[in-house]
Amino acid sequence: MSRFSGKVVLITGAAKGLGFATAKRFAEEGAKVAITDRDIAGGNAAAAELGGNSLFLEQDVTDEASWAQVFDAVSKQLGPVDVVVNNAGIGHFETIETMTYERWLKTIDVNLNGVFLGTKIAVERLKPRGGSIVNVASIEGFVGDPALPAYNASKGAVRIFTKSTAILCARSGYNIRVNSVCPGFVETKLVSDALTALGNEAADAASAGTIARIPMGRFGRPEEIASAIAFLASDDASYVTGSDLVVDGGFTA
């Protein structure tokens, strides 16, 4: 397929996991792909694997000044950005009783404020030509989890923030569609690291218990989420804005 031939796509948090799978999907469909991450070694390796029409830039998504620098660099080297995927995120298994205020603020800063900054500049830069913004939320923005209070709060906020921005862009005639994709439990390093932090026995129990609650009986694969993101960013979703695309194997059903 070549749905994104000639298009420039910017994806945050794309050195590995879901972000990298998404970068690969866009590249396979003809896009020029810019990936950002704080992991310099991983980002350079990811860009090398993607090939010639790709670019890696180090970025902390919570640093407001970095966003203009990233957009300027991408535009100079690949061309004006057409699609922005705000994917960067963090998560920790901690209850309200054990979570520190510092950890709470850090989670909100990366997961929500980073999306705000990325969306704000994307609207500004995409207005002249139109485009698409996809914010990676989560089913944890629909359902509560006692061990993920900050993650729950941040991802729920991303969903509603996305809708607010989508309405503005549509009513203003900007030709920018803004949607969120809401993955369920996916085989990524973020999930595996969080489970590992529980210890082997607790991790095995948590994994088995979660799978038992998923009607399709397994965790998702990064490429399955990447397909959903690519759909939302493509002209195939030309009448879709302000939407939550849930990809969770039936978990929330």
C-alpha cells in the first residue's frame, strides 16, 4: 500500500515498542518518517532500520522549546509535516497509597502535557495545508485500575482533550482531523517492564489474570495498534474526527 506516499509523519516515543511499530507501518506505506525519543542509541538504531526516508531527533516531549526545534528540523530535512502521532508515554504500577506526588506529576507531565504541547504546535503548523493528529490514549482512560491512578488520569484526559481539539479544528475549517487510539494490553516493553517490577510470581499472576479478562484470549501486538493509527491518519478515515478507536481484544466490552 502507498496511502502515505509523499507524506511526512512525526511520531514521538518511537525508538521502540508501539512507536517504532507505528513508524515501520507508515514507512511501509510510503511515508517519510521522523521519530523522536529520549533514547538516543535506540532512536538512531530505529532510524537506521527504517532506512533512507527517516530521521531521528532526540526530544523530551515535556520541553516546550523542543517542539518548534523538532518541527523545524523535520521540515528542513524531510518536508512539511502532514501527520503527528503523540505516542510518548510512561506508566508505573503504584496505588494512591504508595505513589509520591513527584511520580504523579511526572506521569501527568509526559502523558498529558507532552500531548498538549505536541498537539498545540501540530495545529499551528498543519493549518496551512491540513493533516491529521493521532494521540495515543489507552483503555485505561475508560476504566479504573487501582494500581494505575496517574496513568488512568492522564489517559482519560488525553481522550477528552483530543475531542476538544477535534471540534475546534473542524469548526474552524482547518482540515485537521484529531483522533485518539486506545490500545488495550499490548506486548510492549512498557507493559513488560511494569509487570517485571512486580516480581516474577506477581507478574505471572497479573498477566494470567489480565489475559483471562480479554475475550480474544491474548495480549495485542504492536503492529495491530500501528494499523489502527495508520487508519486514523489516512484518507480512509476522512470522516472520522474526535473519535476514540479502541483496540483491546474486547476487554472493555
